[in-house]
Amino acid sequence: MANYVLAYHGGKMPDTPEEGAKVMEQWNIWIKGLGDSMVDPGNPVGKSKTVSANGISNDGGSNPLSGFSIVKAESIDEAIEFAKGCPQLDGGTIEVAEIIEM
């Protein structure tokens, strides 16, 4: 089995504390449903800066990262199936990539 990063793009922060509680409940249900396959539920991330050989820009590019999780799966296809149940898909997208152990 390998670890896969689920990189979250887009989405939005809840507008009210009540909406925030509802969203957190959805995330907690999804996380618990993955059981031992959830390696690290991760966190949302703040505003990013992009570093390149040409300097630094004050944005995350055209599709900035908004958070991440790490799951353990038999294949990228299984990791994709895990991602399909994620609340992030309500307004955002998920990039799935294998973490290569060095």
C-alpha cells in the first residue's frame, strides 16, 4: 500500500458558525468512514506565495491549494474512490497523487 496526497483546490470558508459546524460534521463523517486508510486528515491552508527562478508572486497561481489530506490505498484508483466521498467536492476540486517514498 502507498500513501496518496489529496490536494484540495478551491472551495470557500463557511459564512456562519452554524454553517461551519455543519461542514465540519460532514468532514468528520468522511474522515471516520475511511478508518485506517486516513493517514493524516490534514488541514486547510492560508494564502500562499509562488516561488520561481524569476522571483516570488503573491498568489498561489491559477488554482491555489486550499488544503490537503493523506490517505493509504492499494492504488491511485482506490485513492480516487476515497476522494469521491470528500466534502471538498462541494465547490472545490481534489488532485490525487502518490507520495513517492525516497
